[in-house]
Amino acid sequence: MCLPCLRLLKFKMTNNTILVTGGAGYIGSHTVVALAEAGYRPVIIDDFSNSQQSVLDGLKQILGYEVPCVVHDCNDPATLLDLFQRENVRGVIHFAAFKAVGESMAEPLKYYRNNLGSLITLLEVMLETGVTDLIFSSSCTVYGEPDSLPVVETMPVKPAASVYGNTKQVGEEILRDMAAAGKPVKIISLRYFNPIGAHPSALIGELPLGVPNNLVPYITQTAAGIREQLSVFGDDYPTPDGSCIRDYIHVMDLAEAHVAALQALGQPGPGSHYDVFNIGTGLGHSVLELVRTFENLSGRRLNYRIGPRRAGDITAVYADATKAWEQLGWSAKRSLREALEDAWRWQQQLEKK
Ligand code: WQD
């Protein structure tokens, strides 16, 4: 029997369908690849409000088959219920959310309705259909400006600095309350640090709409000549070179953390469970270190200048990811250089299109 037929047979015999909400987005699409490689059958729901149809072509080229995708807002109980039943969903990874910090401050209701409304709808449909397993996209932003480094999951959650950040904090609280109430759910929140890079094939990667807010797409677009100059937001922070420090994690490492989390939840069965994990490398790198590493690997000089600090930025944050290693058997494997190389390869092939 041919390999695709064997795969199909395996899919039909075991219930391994995972619904990936926001599966056409940056982290979602890479997680779809990691899921498929681990033997799961990913099914996407995405309204393409912040992603592009071309992502599905990239996934098809990487995986060799078309990933089922429903084009719809996931904050719709009827659509979700139909999807759960039709596709025999066994677990969910919930990425679908708005994520622009600035916009969230201007349009709070839009963010609360979308990010929290979709989570509540999803939980209701899970209860109705008896699906227990859920992985939730949370963020290191819950730590705010940490009192000590690296940050550990037991550290206090600081008041959110943005509406977006608050939707992540409240999302975590909703999930914790569900388990505390004894509802039949098994949930893991993953607190992401700074995802960067792309799939090494350069067939999928980050597709920021308009001017990027995040550092790495800004670097690669500047190197490609799309942006004139990178502004390094401040060099007067109390860090070795004065620029901010973050924990940059390769998006494929982050994607694989979702698979590890899903596997840790185990087989569907009775009981309630909630837990939270940091998903970072455990290493802090400064903005200027990223600039130098990028110049080194690309062989190009980056046009940058030191600009003023950006409002809302914290000085430094990086993860203690020991818990993920001990309890999920997961740790980041790819280096900063590898992540920047993959980001650069992705940017270069975008230009060829
Ligand atoms: C990184 C560093 C900037 C752009 C992101 C997400 C956030 C959360 C965590 C998920 C900072 C500096 C940036 C530029 C610069 N993830 N910078 N010039 O702010 O750490 O947060 O990851 O929820 O939602 O947005 O990431 O990439 O914007 O910034 O100097 O043009 O790069 O000051 O120190 P951030 P970022």
C-alpha cells in the first residue's frame, strides 16, 4: 500500500483529529505541520482576517496533501458544533485571536468579544460534544515587567498593560475556573515568549500585514529593501548593551511544544485538569545582538539607527522552561542563528513571488 493510503487508513482507524483554530496564522500554520508530522490529523478553522489563502498552498506543498479548512469565524457555535461532529474532533488548539496591542487599546470591545467570546463559545461546544482536550495560546506578557529573571510559572501575573494582554490573562482565568469547577476538561495554557523564524522549506512563514510591529520581520524587510531603516527602540536600558532583552524562540520549536502538550494530556477520559507552561528557550538576547547575528549570517549591513524607547516595552524577559522539559519532555532545539536564517530565507523567497 502506498504511503498516503497507509496514512489515510491510520487516520480512519484512530480518532486523532485536532481542530486548529487560527490554523492559517503564523504559529497556527507551523503547528499544523508539527501535528501532521506527529501523526495527528489537523483540521483548520480560520476566517482569514489576518492570514492569507497562500498559507494553505504552502501547507499542501510541505505535507503532500490538502489540510481540511473551514473558512469561518470560530466565534459561531453552530459552525463549531457542525465541525466537531462532522470531523470527529478529538482535541483543540486555540490560536484564533486578534493580536495587535495598539488596536486593542483603541477597540477594546472588538478584542474582548473576539478573543474571549471565541474561547467561551469553543468551551461550550467542547462540553456539548464531550471533547476534553484543549491547548490555549497564552503569552509571556502575563508576567509584565518581572521582579526577577528567568520567569517561572509560579511568579505572579502582573496587571496587563494592554487590552490584548488582558484577554490572555482573563482567558487563562476562564480556563482555570472551568477545571476548578470540575468540568470535564483537560487544558494546558502555553505562555509563548517571542516566536521568530519560519519553516526551513520557506514555504510558510510570518506574513505581517503592512508595516511589521515585531522586530524580526522588520529586520528582514529592511535587509530586503522594503523598509528604509530599522529603529532600535532605545539603547539606554539597564542591560549590557542598553537594548531590550527577549527570549526569541524558533516557531517550529514553539509548534512542537503544542504537540508535546497535547500528548501530555493523554487519552480522553473523565476528570478535570488545568496547567500552564512557559515556552521559551531560556536564553535572553538583546535587540542589538539580533542585529549583529543577522548581519553576520546574511552578509548584509543592516540600515538601523538608535531611536527612542517604545511605550509599553519592558527591559528584559526570558523563560525558565524547566517545567516544560520535566513535565512535557519538550525543550527548544533550534538556535537563534537558525531561526534568523529561516526568517531570512522566507523573506527572500517572498520577494521571488
Ligand atoms: C522585540 C524587541 C522592541 C521592533 C511580542 C508580541 C507579544 C508577545 C511577546 C505573544 C523589543 C524591539 C521591535 C522594532 C525594535 N507574544 N524592537 N524595533 O514586544 O517583545 O512582544 O512577543 O503574545 O504579543 O508582540 O516583540 O518583536 O515587537 O519586540 O527595537 O522595529 O525588539 O523594543 O525590545 P515584543 P517585538
